[in-house]
Amino acid sequence: MSQIHEQASLPGCPGCEEPLESGDLFCGACGYDLSAVPAPPGDRPTVAITIPGPSPAERAPAAGAVEWPPASEADSSDLPSPTHRPTDLPGTDSGGKPLPTAAPVAAQAAVPSAAPAAVRFDEPDGPEGASGDFELAAPDPRTAEHTAAATAPGGKICVACRSGRVDTDGYCENCGHAQPRERDHMEQELGSVAAVSDRGLRHHRNEDAFAVSSTALPDGSPAVVAIVCDGVSSASRPDEASAAAATAANEALLDSLPRGTHPQQAMHEAILAASEAVNSLAQEPGHAMEHDPHRHQNAPACTLVGAITAGELLVIGWVGDSRVYWVPEDRTAAPVRLTEDDSWAAQMVATGLMNEAEAYADERAHAITGWLGADAYELEPHTASFKPDRAGLVVVCTDGLWNYAEGAVEMAAAVPPDAYGRPLHGAQVLVGHALDGGGHDNVTVALLPFAVPFRGAGSACGTV
């Protein structure tokens, strides 16, 4: 989850430091692939969450479906708000408050140049720091699998220089490069849900994590879950934070959904469980200097975004700047972004202190204002539920992907046409889209196809 920086020019081969000539595609000494990585696109203003067309008529529940009791009305107990239809976007948070759409009067009196109090930059050295990134582009992780397949029995070939053997410690005997670790590239497919996570081309490790699962509701119908977490790079042990949060949230949902808990309430409780898991990492002794003595020694932290498909409901929850997009299977219908970032830019726009173009052009745009961690200023889980009236694809992703497809239309264009039927392939294509765009951050995406229950010949479908 790092801010995007321009890639430096290469004075020499990153594999063997052999001098290069203009136009070289491969190093003449070690064969290193020198294909230029295109610069990432400039930040675009966030597209407003709107749905065209009138609200469809309420329909009778399908036979055998779970009759969810309405979520509790908003009150001081901080319970989730009632279920919304897609035309009710942007929904409400877990406290029953609407997601920000207008500027509070008090906030408009603030100074535009001052960052909000509860803000942290996702870089070890603030908005301009890049100490968490490589100065030279790392090998494309997508080539590692093909390289290993061509290796003679008894050893592996280095993914960097393509010639040296890899020793038992995971380093190349020729150029000394560390080889990809298991977490550098992860894929999982479970029935109708799939997720892919990749280290990217610039970071030295993957600080993202995900969990996908399915369970049965009390009536036997399935509920499918996807959780995606992004470690905050300026925090200590962000990789452990994201893994702990994803695991805790997933386990909480697998425990509460089969007991009949309303999915929106279950998501709210899962985020709280994830927060407790991350908070507990700060209490473990002996880890403060584990990775780098020069890193900021603040508590482990991460963001979280999740989605549940259960019967007719699509429930989402988040803290931070990872996102959920809705891409209808019928591509003639409009795609929608379902989340609002907990970020400096989004806060400036919501309070009316800046317009979108000004806010997202600022170097502080991607500073987050909400996260999971012991040093979080205040935990405010956001949840919302929807009843889509047509089939579609739920895209759950970190900013490592949406930095290269920010608007809903851009994201829909990046999703391959067959992703609804082949979610793992669709997730692989989206990760490749981010890598082809520059891969400046860890990239994680989960895809959940949403099928509308069959209602018979007399049923009517409105527009999403």
C-alpha cells in the first residue's frame, strides 16, 4: 500500500551490473529481461457512487431462502443499519450514520493545508519516503513459475539472472539474489470464489493477505466470504498484521453465519475480531526490531475490506482504503464502487475543503485515516448491505490494484469478460493488469460471482 513513485532509470543491469546500451531488451552478460515497465497513470478523481435508473419494485423472497430479520435500527448501541437496495448507495456505516456526502459546517472552517489529526502515511518515511521499495525493478513474479518448470531435476534456476543455481538458503549462487518466497505469490480458488495476491515489482515482501471461505446458513443455503487485508508499510510487522486480521475476520464469520447472525452484523463483529487480533500483536515482546531497526516503531497495522454473498444479500465491510466494486455480468449495465476510502483525500472532499481533482493531486492523497491497530485513533467499522437485482461480479481489492483502475468503469474494463464463470482466471488477469501498469505495490484481489435466485417466469428485474 505504498504511494506511487516514478521508476528510476537503469544505469546498469539489475542482475549483474553490466553496462547497458539504449534500446537493450536483455542484458548481454546474464540475459536479464530489461523490458521497460510503463509509468503508472496519474491519479484520477474518485468517481461518485451513483446508480442510474429508478429503484426496482420490491419482490417476494424466493422459496426456501433465509428470511433475514431486519438489522437493528441505528441507535447508541452502534448496531448496523437496515438492509439497503442498490439505489440506496452509498449506504450507512455500522453506527447507522450515512457515508460522507456533504461537508459538515464545523469541518468547513478548518485549514485546507492541515492534515487530519488521525492520519498515517503508508511509507516508513512519510509521504515522500520510499525506503520500503527497491530502487531497481525486481523480477516479474509471473516468470518464476515458468523458470522453475524448465529447471533440470535437482535444482532451481535463479529468477533474476536466469543462469545461477539456487542454494538451500534460497539465494542465487551466481548473482546472490534472494528467490521468491511462498507468500510472494499466492492463489486460492474455493468453489465460486477465488483470490490472488502478489508481491509486485517493487516491494521486497508481500504485506497483503486474504482469506476466502464458504459455509452453510441455518437453512442450508451457502454463504461465501472474501476478506482482503493490506499491511500498513509505515508500521512494524505489517505482513503479520494483515495475516492476523484476515484469519481472525474469516474465523469470526465462519462461526457467526451458521448460527443465523444477520450477515451485516456478522461483518461488523468480524472487523472487531480482526482489530483485536492486530492489537494483540503489539503486546508481544521481542518483535520491535525484528525486520529493520530503522523502521518506525509503531504498532502493527493494516486495513481490511470484506464481502459476503448470502442468499439475496451482498454485504460489505471495511476499514481503510481497500475497495469493493460491483461489475454486472451484463456489461451494458453500469458498474459501481461500493466503498468510500478512509483516506486524507476522501476526507478533504467529504468536508468540502477541496474538490476531487485537488485532493487526489496532493501528495497526501493516499494517507489513510482509518486502520486496524493498537495505535488507531478510533475504530469505526463501515458496513453496508445490498440486494442486487441481477447477476454480477464482486471485486474486493487493495490499492495495489485500484491505483491502476481507480474508477468503476476502469475497473470493469480491466475485468475479463469470462471472470464471472472463471473467477480465478479473472483474478490472475487483474493482478497482471497491475503488474503491467508498474506493480509499485503489493497486489491482492478476490472475486465473488453473485447469482440472483431464480424467481420464475413472473418475476421482474429492474436496473442496478
